[in-house]
Amino acid sequence: MTTTRWLTPEELRAWKAYLAASLLLDDAIDRQLQQEAGMPHLYYSVLATLSDAPDRRLRMTELAEALKITRSRLTYVVTRLEKDGTVRREGCPTDRRGNIAVLTEAGTAVLERTAPGHVETVRTAVFDHLTPEQVGQLEEIFTGIAETLQQNRPATTPDDVPWRRRSSAP
């Protein structure tokens, strides 16, 4: 029988603080983006990720990996963004099964209009309250957590990361 490794009081306080901050931050960012762009944070993240990509285009599988979401969720989001005219899909010239998401001029305009408010929300909610040393610590902590979650997969499920799953189901 395995013994449960309960969180220490310090770890529990840190965990609860993380949960509260992450939920409130997600809410603040979503509210700002809904007000200014009429879209949730994930939709904005798709546009922003494509804007940073070469020629403002990425294979759907690469985009799902960059956003850390399932391919099916990305397909749903890109379909909605296509209806808005901010993204379009193209076939992949080297793989007939693949698709490429492309940021349109309308998508670029949405980003240009929305990015200043988004950055201000992030700055006000997070970075204005941290010292430069704390910013470095925050990056180190979350990079370490992300790397651990991506690399330390059981041998039976090495591909069990969101962007390689067929659906959102665990």
C-alpha cells in the first residue's frame, strides 16, 4: 500500500495562493479581452502566437503544442476564428493530412487594437507587483513546472500531453 504524501502546511498555503491567483488572473484577462475584442483569452492567444510565427502561419499541430491544448480544442477555436475572418486554414503542401493556420489582415488588426490593453492588464495584475528578482524567480519556477509536466511521463504514456491527445478527455 502506498502512503499518501500530504502537502505540508507551507506547501498547502502556496498551492492555495497559486489557485487563487491563477483563477483571478484568468478572469481579469478574459474580462479585458471580452470587453476590447469580444473574445476569450485562448482566442487571443491563437492570434498572438500566429503573429509571432514566420509568415504568420503555423501547422495546426505546432500551434496546439505552443498553446498546450488538444488538437480538437484548437480545431474548434480556429473554426470560430475563421468565421470572424481573423484566421484562415490552408492545406499543408508537404503533408496532405496537415493544415496550416494563417493569421489574416483582420486578425492582425484585432491584435494591434487589443494588445495594448492586454499588456496593461498583465502588467498591472502581475509584473507591477514584482521586483526584477521575483520576475526571474517566477519564470524559473513555472519553466521548471512545465518542463517536469512535459518530460516526466510514465513509459506507458510518453505522448500524453494535450497537443498529442485526440480529445480533451484525460
